[in-house]
Amino acid sequence: MNTTAHSVPLSVGQEAMKVAWQVDPQKWTNIIPIPLAVRGTLDRDRLRAAVDALGEAFPHLRGRVTGGPDGNRLDWSDAARIPLTETTTDLARDEAVRRAWQVPFDLFTGPLFRVDVITGGDWRILLLTLHHLVADGASVLLLLDALRQAYAGDPITLPNDPHTLERHARRSELLSQTDAGEDHRAYWKAELGSGAPDLRLPAAPEQPPRYTMVSDLLPTDLVAELRARAQDLGVSYVTLLMAGYYALLRRHSGSEEVLSFVPFHGRTAQGTRQQVGYFVNLLPVQARMSPEDTYADLARQLRVRVKDALTHGDLPQPTIMRCAGLVGPQARELTHRSIFQYWHAGLRDGLDVMSLRLAGPGTEAVLSLMDIESTAGFTLAVMVREDSAGTHVLWKDPAGALGASVLATLAADYHEVLWTIADGPDAPLIEVVARHDTTPVPDVGTVAADGAPDAANVAAMVEVWEAVLGIDDIDPQDSFFELGGHSLLAESLVIDVSRRFGCEVELSALFSRPRLAEFTEHVVGLRS
């Protein structure tokens, strides 16, 4: 550390998070969980020392919010050490992780970072949990790299300068309140001044409400085709994925105008790129479509709209919404219905989030990043994550407002849209099939009777699943991942299934067909 500063002012975005927490301290909207499956042995003393080293290298992670005559600040003077807790549980893995990360932080006492080691019957999870007030998605890779260094007993080489945090906070206030941000404010007022579209998605809410997810790994051949089409069109791969997502929202909402938020890294100022902290900004991006548009048209439109949004992306999101008159609970309900997140988790050289080695003399553990359950307060959150395993798409319904069947339908339809784009982006946008009632949507995992695999094949598949997952009474409509399966178990499963059924099964088939019945149908089809 190259400064003796012990506190920094809150940025405009951090102030908004602090206010939201005060309104409802039990909400976990701005909590970031980083669950890592553990193989091998974690040395407790070495881990404790590494966590302490993180707290020393990045002391604001131990901070708390304090008030004063100059406004609210993030203060880490006399801060406590980062807590490290070890627990053993009888709960299913995902439920245990969810209960741990959803414990709210107290912003007035801190620390705003904690570490849990959770052990179940045959699994162990290292869970890093942060409040968004002190870190963003880019910070996660920095922290994992720092953890690796500290666990090995090496000094943490990443820079940390609280003055960088302070300059960012001051600049956010300057852009929000002075003439320095006038161009930005004018842009957003013109862009959103007519109001937000009424994006109503179909719903079959979960009862009781619960966090619902669908995890998907895009097939490698689909990814290759999409990258080729993106190059042909002169747009990025991410833009093409986003175009498919917007087309999907149009189809299921019936709206020709679709607004979704897109994260902007916000690390434009000098010194911020390697700094652990909160710099990200959520930008509303609105697309206008017509039945005559093609996917290529939509991709080109989004390329321009996203570029313009990023050009004006340093204006804090609370100020953006205020410029457009989109403030208050009713406006938030209208605007915060969708967010499309893209996270390239392979950007840091030498860091593989799917195989992160923590090593020291006589000890080694390999960590694999699991699906991240988080939410920025949106009805539907879609995270696209790029790492060494490929392109993951995680569909999140944090409040259970849409329901598992609707979420599964959206995920399946997204595949259809992406394959259409891969085959030819000049195809017209997928037709609108809007559902505005709460009639449950058929589960995409259900196999029609006339196409179902026979009972013997299903029974054989059940045996393999039960052996790999270590549980009994699996139903054909059960999802591998909802039963506690994860990427490591998935590898074991496809190997055992390939041997049992005498055919080569790709790992991606399980991610795209996670329910036993549909997975069995796919495997039987490979053998025939």
C-alpha cells in the first residue's frame, strides 16, 4: 500500500446501495457470492493466513460505512479481520451455499467480505462472499489471483491505492451534479425520456417463492458458428449473443421495444484497471424492433446503441434514471426487469477459474468456479460467462417471480434463436408468442409420450445417475443440477453413461439437456 489513508468517500453508486440497504437491511440484492468447488486438501492455517493477507492488501474489504460532516465514507480504521468460518452440513450442496451467501452484511459494522468453508457428505466448497460496495466482477479475478499468491506464501503483487477509489468517487459526484456531466445527462434524457417499455414476461411463480436457476453450456459447434457469423457481420460475439437475447425478450413479451441493462466495467480512469473496488455501472440499453427486422439488423442496431451507451457510461446509473424521470418504486418496477451480463473469466493470464490451484509445501487444492447466484435487483438476470470450459449461460430468477418452467422455456428458446442466427443472421426475428397470463408453461424437460425413450433405457439411466449423485429415487423429470450435480460430477456422469450405453456422449449434452428423460432420449438417439 502506498498511502496512509484509512477511508474514502462513497461514490454515487455506493450511496444508492447504502440507501437501499437502510430501507431493507435483510435484502441480499448487492451481495456477490463466489462459490468454488474444492478438490484436494485445504490447509486451514495457510488459508487463514491468506485471507488475512487479502485484508491487509485490500483493507477496504474490511471497511464499514460511516457518516460525517463531509458525507458518508467507507472507513477501515481499526477494522476487524475478514471472518473465516468452517461448517459441516447435512444440507444439499446448493442449498447450503445459498443459505451461507444470503446472510446480509451490516454496512455500518463491516467487514464487507467473508469466507466460508462448507463441507457436506462428499463435497467441500470455498465460498467468498463480498458486498458490491467494495468489489465488482472485475475485482473477482483480481482477488482470486491474490488469494493464490497469498496461499502459496508469496507477497501479493497487485496494486492497491485508496486514492484511486477516492478519485473515482469524486468524479462520479462531479459528473452527476456539475456541468462536467451535462453531455452525459443530455444523452440519457434524450435516450430514455419517452419512458421505459412495458416488458411483461410470462410467469408461473414459484410457491413458495425461491431462487430459481437454469444453467447451460453452449455447444462448441454453436459457439464456433456464432463467432464466424459475428465476424461476417462486423460485430462482436457478445453483441450477437445479446441480439439473440433481445429477440427472445421480444418474442415472449410481445413488445417491439425492449429495455435491458448491461454492465459497463467503469474502469476508464488511470489506475482503476488493476484495482479491487466498485467501479461497474449498469447501463439501460433499449432496442426497437419490427417484424421486418432480421437478426443482423438487430445486432447492428445493438452495436451502435451499446457503443453510444458506453461513451456516456461514466454517468452513475442512479443519475441516469433521474435524468430520464425514471425514479421511484413504480419506475423501478418497470425498468428493472432484465439484465444481460457478460463476464470473461479468462482475461487474467495464468488464472483458470475452472482449475485454480492453491498450493503450499505438502498441500494442494484445486478449485473450480461454480454457478454464481447473485442479483442486482432484476426480475430476470442472465449471466454469460466465458472461461476455459466454454460459454456458460446462467438464467436467474432470484425472487421466483417467473417460475422454473418459464425459465426453462426461455433457456430452450434461446438455443433455438442462437442456432437460427448461426444458420443465417439474415433470417427474420423469431415470431412473437406473448403470454400475459400466469398459466404454467410446459416444462421443456418433459419428453412427449410418442418420443420418449423406453422404460428399460430410463431405468438404466436412473441407475447411473443414482450412482454418480449418491442419491436414490431419481425421477425422469429431475434435473441433474437441481439434484446437486456440478461440473466435476458431470464429467464423471458422461464417462459412465458413455460406457453403459456404448456411445460417445459430450459433456455439453448434459448442460443443454439436464433432465434425465431428455438426456436419455439424446443418448439413445446417439446409439441408434
